[in-house]
Amino acid sequence: MAWYSELTAIKKKSKEDLWIKCKKCQSHIYKSEWEENLNVCPNCNYHGSITSYERINLLFDKNTYKELFNNISPIDSLKFIDLKGSYKDKYETAIKKTGISESVVTGHGKINNIEAVVAVMDFRFLGGSLGSGTGEKILRAANYAYDNNLPYIIFSASGGARMQEGVLSLMQMAKTCAGVARLNKKNIPYISVLTNPTTGGVSASYAMMGDLNISEPGALIAFAGRRVIEQTIGEKLPDDFQTSEYLLKHGFIDSIIDRKNMKNYLSNVLSYYSREIN
Amino acid sequence: MSKNKKAILSAWDVVNISRHPNRPILQDYLSLIFTNFVELHGDRFFSDDLAMIGGFAEIGDQKVMLIGHNKGKKVNENVERNFGMAKPDGYRKALRLMKLAERFNIPIITIIDTPGAFPGLEAEERGQAEAIAKNLTEMASLEVPIICVVIGEGGSGGALGIGVGDKILMLSNSTYSVISPEGCASILWRDAKFAPDAAEALNLTASALHKLGVIDEIIEEPGEGAHTNYGKIAESVKSSILSNLEIYKNFSVEELIQGRFEKYSGIGKFSVNN
């Protein structure tokens, strides 16, 4: 088809991408249209990835957001070196590339005039992996919510616990859940938003412990990897296995919310909270 | 007469000892150091997971709730016990028994020995992630002392799901890892055959974890490993559990919960920049 080969030719010529190709339906969408649609495909509603700051901009009322604990970054405590080099090199590169210092950004602000503390994970930073610094920031933000009697929202996006910190990473699962436990005890709301992907040690800790667990459409939400499961059981898995829709069917999430509706959904559910806490 | 010097073991050597086919498992400690075991079954929801066992027991003159992974010996038992790989039903049974211990005001002893939480279709369907997450959250505020002993393999979230204790003890040749060395090698070294290198890098031995401040105590194994002297290791484990229980005898609930929160808040190494 002539128009198709023209399209690919133009794509090859220009360095700047004028189009984004949807990973799901393969449609070519103008980059500006993609971005206006919040990195969501206007054709099939595939929710593409979004940075932590982009999400924060979408969520909070203008000029109300204040970042917290952004002075925390990784340390190569195990002096971990694998085939591709040192953990230190990996995270220093990640810091340079993303401009953030760990796989989660924390802060507080108003969501349709309701003050809340938020932690937003960023998949660009070492696959959103849960390391010591990540766990520390998530706990500190939970403690801030606890001390100030504010609701807490965590947006998860993670490949799981960070291998290069060994059991220190594993223990962040317990540490973050201890923070959630205290919020529960004080009856402070905690909402978990599971975005693509939410897996491993993150799904097996705070991500599954929201008073509400909500997710974006089509998110991969998993404990074990699909291939590992297929190898274990020797069978092929259903196509919708480990998606938001699958989890909804099996009773593990409350609702699937489109990105464009997320802010209003969150402020609406928070408006039902009517306790006075001292 | 000079003491026998123990050979310096590589992390991979330790991994192999922790997986030794004759290594004592939970049912061995049950018969050697616990008495009057009253096994309790079921998660009240779906099934009785045989990979995770629990019930009332006595150790010395202490009444406790004992919970742990049981791998089984011999192949038929291994299969029945799913090699100690629990499904959500196992974690939910564990939680039910832990809440029971809290109601009855008796301490909890957990015995950890698992390659990991079972990665199966039904496990995923029944919420393996939620079951573990729930346990982590509930254990954080349980109002009775919790002592956890890693006797073999501490397989990641599968271990931690019954492992949020006031004290974490490890046998000297046991391992505790965020991922199996084989799993780590296949991802970061592109080939599972580099498992020995991954094992070293992961710092998964008791001595490495004790140095990192992640675990509280190492229980020394006899000779070449626990499998060489069941009586001796059993005595060491019993004595360690009893002395750790003694520590919490006079703690108030507030002291216990605050202490546990501070313990887990303090785990992790990161940089705070100005």
C-alpha cells in the first residue's frame, strides 16, 4: 500500500518521532494527540507509560504539590557486580537519565481540594524496582500521612524487589507494610493504584493492601512471572491472565479507572471519609 | 587438643547444604524439641495447604503457636507437601493461626524453609500476592512476640510471608534470598549456570545477613551441616528459641509493637543527600 510505505519512509527519515505506534493495536498516532490523550491510545484505550512527574501534574490541583524526601538515593551496600557491571553504575546512570534519585517520588498536595500524601513509582528508574531507598521514601510518606492525619495514595509501577540489594530489598516489603498497618490502626485511608506493571515484591506488599485497590485498564498485575508459571504447570495460560481485568474478575481489585478519570475518582472516594482524627 | 577448624564455605556451598536431602526439616524439629503438638488445619476459606503446618505446641515449659513450612522427606512426601511451597491457602492458614495465638496470648514461633511461594496458576488466581501482603501487614501489629527461625531455604516473599518477627534467627548453613541464585543468574548473568556467582553477589548466607544487620542471630550447625547431627542442632535451636522468648517475657504490648516497628523501619541502606 503506497500510503503505508510513505509513512514508514517518513518515519525513517526524520529523527524526531512524529508518530507513536501503539504497543497494543499497532495504530500510528500523532505524538501530540498521544500526549493530549495522556499517553493513552485514542484507538484502543491502551494506557501507555507515564513518568512520575507527569502523573503528579495530572493528579494535583495547580500549585498545591510539595515534594518530600527527594534527598534519598541508592547505595551499593552489597557491592553487587553482575555481567553488565556494577549496581553503582546502574543507579548513577538511572539518576542521570531520569532526573529523579530513586524509583518513587513522594509528596503532598490537593486533589480537587482534598489534601493527600502521595507516592508515585517511576518504572524508568531501574524498572521501578523496590530498593532500600524506595522503601524508606514510601514509609516516610506513610508516616507523614500518619502524623498529619492525611489520606495516603500509592501509585505502583514495578518489576518487583531490587535484586542488587538482596534481602535488604525483600525487607522493604515488611517495612512498607508496617507503615500501612499503622495507618490502618489510626483509620487513615490508604488507596492503592496499580499501574502497568505491578509485580513481584511490590504486588505482594503495599500494592495489594489498599482500602481500595484500583487500577488502570490492561495493567499487568502479577506475583510470579508468566513464563515461570507456564514452566511450573506445563500449560498455556489464559490471554487475560494477570491483567487488571483478570484481577477484577477474581475479586482482587475494586475498580478499573481510565487515566483521564483517575483524579475525579480519587477525590470522589476520599470525599466519603468522614472521621475527625485527633 | 586443637579445635576442628571449619572449612571456609562459598555461598554456593552453603546453598547446597541448605538444600541437602537429609537436612532436618520442620517435622524433625517437631519430634525432637516440641511436645504435645496439636495440629490445626485449614484456612476456613478454600483448603488445608499441606506445605504450611501449624498448631499449639510446647517447647520446654513454654506454650506456643508453632507455624512453618514442611517440605517433607522422600519424594512422595515432597509432592504431598509441594516441596514446602505454599499457596495463598497456606499463608491464610498461617494468618488465622497467628490471630488465634494473639487471642490466646501465646507467642508465635515460625519455622521457615521454602524454595518460595508456589508459582502456579491457581495460586495466582487465589491471590498469592494479596495473601503474602496481608500477612506482612497483620504481622506488623500482632500483639504477641514472634520468633522466626530460618532452618533451610528462606525463599523470598514465600519466606517473609511468615517471617515478620521480633527476632530472626538463621541456622549457619541456611540461606535467605530475594530471589533464587538460579533465577538471579538467568536474569543478570543471562544464564542459570552462573548461580554460584549470583549466590555470592546476593549475600544470602547467614553470616552475610548478620553482618548486614538484617538478622539477629546465627545458630551454629554441627560439623559439615545440620544433617550430620540431628540431636545437636535440635538442642541448639531449642535453646535459642527459649532464650529469645525470655527476652519478651515482660514486654508490654506497646513496647512490643513499637520495637517491631522500629526494627523494620531501620532495615535498609541508602544515601541521604543534602
